[in-house]
Amino acid sequence: MYAPAATKLSIAILVFILSPTVVHAVLMGVYEFDAGGDGTSWDDAANWEQVLDPDGLPINGDPATPPDAGTSAEIPLAGVVVDSAGQTALDVRIGTANGAGSLDVSGGQLTVRDMFAGSSVNSGALSVSGGNLSAGDDITVGDGSIGTMDVTSGQVSTGDDLVINSGSRLDMSGGMISIGDRLALNDDAVVDLLGGDIIVFDDVFVLDNSQVTVSGGLLQVADKLRFDDDPLSNARMIIDGGIVRSNEFGDGAMPLGVIEINGTGVYQVEELSVAEAMTLINEGIHFTSTSGMLTAFAVNAPSLPGEPDVQFTQISVVPGQQVPEPGSIALLALGIAGIGYRRRKQIKAT
């Protein structure tokens, strides 16, 4: 484990105190958003129709309340908005066989088990512009069709993984995403970080022909920053600004992938010495730049937000200098999102 046990305990206690007391139970039905009320509000029961009963049989009728912790929600329409506290669902699918959909968490809180943007037929768009979106398990962007996720403010957390699949993307310009286990990009997935903070409590997998571009903010990886080991893979990371920080580069035994570092962008890695980094720089395979010569030197930075500083090797364009820690990370927000210590599971690139 990467973080000290005492830190994990303190985070777990804070999570217990601050997390909503929602217990996800057996599926008790499926609601579909039909915009029969005010047309947009998640919490308006008249906007929902029950389409499956607890036995999974077709049914129709207006429910008395919006979805709850035992009810899954399907969104085949655009313009659905969460802006009030205490909203829940079991699983949420944005975009269904009945149409493309969109959901914006602009305030309040939405707590779910699994969130899917996109279906086997139609696309789905998830945006967070305020408030709090908490997934006890996974968020999957692109699930048979294209999905998008756009975070401009607010907080997002997963208890397990954030997976971005073929043709799909995550765009982030503000706010915070805390990923309890792994961030995985498959096929030609894209992550574009312009600002804000992404904290990953295990590994980041950049697979196949996917790409991560960081122009600002912070991407912090508690364990490995891993790229596809297939020599035909074009997976890569471009750091034009901001900070990417990880415990390891590669699989722990060998470097993998390409990191292009330009402008004010920096990559900080703990388990790589300055001498080893300079060797990789001189080889010109794994660390490259289009804006100048790269160098490596030691800096001190927190291993995770709120942790004591440890020594990292920083790789940046000459003349290199330590970039100040982004100020948008709050330890309180980290505590709310830290539920991902509970388990690890293997990502399969499919």
C-alpha cells in the first residue's frame, strides 16, 4: 500500500462522518426520465416514469418520488439537471436504446452505485458544474457507444474505477475528481486536463491508442503511471502545463510509454532517481519535448494531498523549477472522496 496506515484510518473516519448514509439495496425497479413534469429537474417525480417493476417486468405509471437508492434510472433525453441535495439512485445510465441523453450535476448531491455515460445504441453526456457526484463503485464513460464527461467545478468521487472507453473522453477545467482505485483509458480514449485536480488512489492505465493531455492543474497517482506494453501502441501523455505526479513510472520493473513534456509542464516521480531519469531523457524514447531540452532534479512534494512531503524526481524543460502546488485541493474534499481504499480490482481493456 502506498499511503501509511494511519493516514488511511484518518481518511476512513472522515469519510464515515461526512458520507451520505445511503445503503444500496436490491434493484426495486427502473425509472425512465420522460420530462413529464418541469422537463429538466431530477427531483421532480413527474419527470419520471416507472418502466420495470421489482421483478424486472414491464410496467408503466408515474412514481410518487424520483429515483431512490433501490431504483435504477435511465436518461434518454437531454437537459436533465441535479441541483438539490439528497438525490440517489442505484445505477444511472445516460443515453439508452430510446435516445441520447445528458445529465448535469450543477449543485446539491447525487449518490449512485454505478454511473454509465453512453449505451450500446446512443451516446450519453455527463457534466459536473457544481455540487457533488459520488459513485460507490464505478463511473464508465462510453459503454458500447460514445460517452463524454465534462467537469468544470464541484466534486466527483468513485469508490472504485473511472473507465473511459473507445471514442470517449473526459474534459476537466476545474473542480476535483477522486478515484478510489484506477483510472483506465482504453482504445482511443482521451483525457484533457486544463485545470482542477484528479487524485487516483491506485494506478493510471493509458492503453492502446489513448492519450492524456495536461495543460494545467494536478494529476496525482498514488501508485503506477502505466502505459500499454504493446510495441504497436501509440498511447501517450502530453504535459504542457500543470503537474503530473506518481509513485512509479511503468510497471515497476521497466519504463513504458511516452511522456512529452513542454512549456511549464512537469512530471514528478518518486521511485525513479535523478540519474535514472537523466538516462531515460538522454535515450529520448520515454521522455521527449518539442519546446526545449529536458532535465531532472530532486524536489519535495506531498505523496498525496495532506501527506508530509517526500522526495520526488522532477522532469521538466530547462531551466527546470518546482511548480507551486495547486491551491484548489482541500483535505476535506479528499476525505469525502477517499472511499476507494476499500478494494482493488483488475481493469480489463476491452
